[in-house]
Amino acid sequence: MAAAVLLSDSETESRDYLERQLVTDGFEVLNARFGGEALDLAERRLPDLVLVSELDLCAQLRAGEPGRSWNREVPVIVLGPERSDAVDRVRAFQWGADDYVPRPIVYAELLGRIRAVLRRVAPSAGDRLEVGDLVVDRATRQVTIRSEVVPLAGKEFALLCKLASDPRRVFTKDELLRDVWGFRTHCRTRTLDSHVSRLRSKLVRSSGDRFVVNVWGVGYRLID
């Protein structure tokens, strides 16, 4: 079954070009001319991935709206403007983007990024991580501690999956920023630290146990 890509690009020529190329490569393309139409399609069609050129639309997808039911964890790739810089990229990740591709868009690179993101979020049947009483079920995207569900946001869940894959290993900050947020080069950002703080608080509230240990000057491990 073809993956459905919701495409919302404010530049008509670019949007039409990307739609042609994506269809040729086997994707089902949901073409949205503006943000409101994109949100309607996200709710009705539940796409597998979203390409957007507006940061506020990315933020709306993540935040949700009362009475509406699209997938708030859908992968989002932001199509940035020309002459974008590290600040633009960091802001996109802070607003919930999974990846960032600046203009001029090189389609072959964008295609590679799309496939990489889809591989990263694809659930595997029976893919279950257990760390003591903590259970992470990647197939259902559910986290439980002693059978109590711990609700996590998309990036918190992805971060926990990475740490739980080898719970006593220390993952460096650069590794986590690369594998969870898609950063290609080192840059200074509080994104990781703020997500770690929220994840740790939610796990502690549910269990009382100490999870997500800070190894000063290096990074984080899930347990001591």
C-alpha cells in the first residue's frame, strides 16, 4: 500500500513539481493549497507523512484542536525558505518537525529524507522493549509501568525508545539529536534537555523510580 504524503507548500510551482515527482515514486499525494485545507485532509485522510512550508501549520498539527482528531504524532518535514540558517532549523525542531529541508529543494535529497523518516517511525509487530517494570511497545506506541499507561508526546516517545534500546548505555547528546531529531551537524539547543526533563517527570510520576540519568558532560542513559 502506497504511503500517503500530505503536501502543503505555499509556492504553487514547487507544490505541483513535488506532487508529480512523488506520484512517480509511488506515493499517494494529498495536495493542500493552504493551511486550513491541510488540516482538513490530515483529519479525513490520516496521512503517513506531512510536508509543510509554514511553521505555524507544523505547530497546529502537533498541538491539535478541540473536537478534531488527526494524528498529532504524524511525521512532519518542513520545507524551509532560501537562505535559511541554523536558527530556522532549530526553531522548526522546537515546533515539532521531524526533519528540515531548505530551498532550493533537491528532490533526490528530499526523497531520501522522506524514506528515512518513514523507516524511523514504522512500527514492527512484536517490537517490545522491557526495562524492569517499564514496557515500551513500539507497535502500539504505548508505554506502561506496572500496567499503568504513561502518555507521552511524539518526541518523548521516540527519545524513550532510543534510550530503552540499550538502557545502561550512555547516549551522547549529539547521537540523540541526530537519531531522534534528525540534526545533521552539532548545534547548541535546549531541545534535548527540555524533552528529557518532561520525559523524566512523567516516568517518575507513574513509577517513583529514577529514569533518564544525566551523565554530566556526555549525555543520558535510561537507568543506572
